[in-house]
Amino acid sequence: MKPAIALASAAQESVQKATKQVVEVAPGNLDAATKGASEVTEAADQSVEKAAKTAKQ
């Protein structure tokens, strides 16, 4: 009985650690994705402005 309790306890600790890591990593990934999307949008805006200026000339 004691080995089963120890095994269950170890499994619970592993799940808790994994969950904590996911929660800590997720916001960083979201920030990186948001920053990347913002940079792409800015580059696209600049390309459109440049194309519009060229078209007007």
C-alpha cells in the first residue's frame, strides 16, 4: 500500500510541476507572438505607404 501512495504522490508532483511550467511559459510565447505580429504589420504598412507614394509619382 505504501509504494502505491508514494507512486501516486510522485505522479501528482510531476503533474503539478509540468502545469506550473506551462503556465510560466505560455505568457512568454504570447508576448513573442504578439511582438512578431506587430512587426509584420508595421512592415506591411510601410510597404503599402511606399507603394502608394510610388504610384502617385
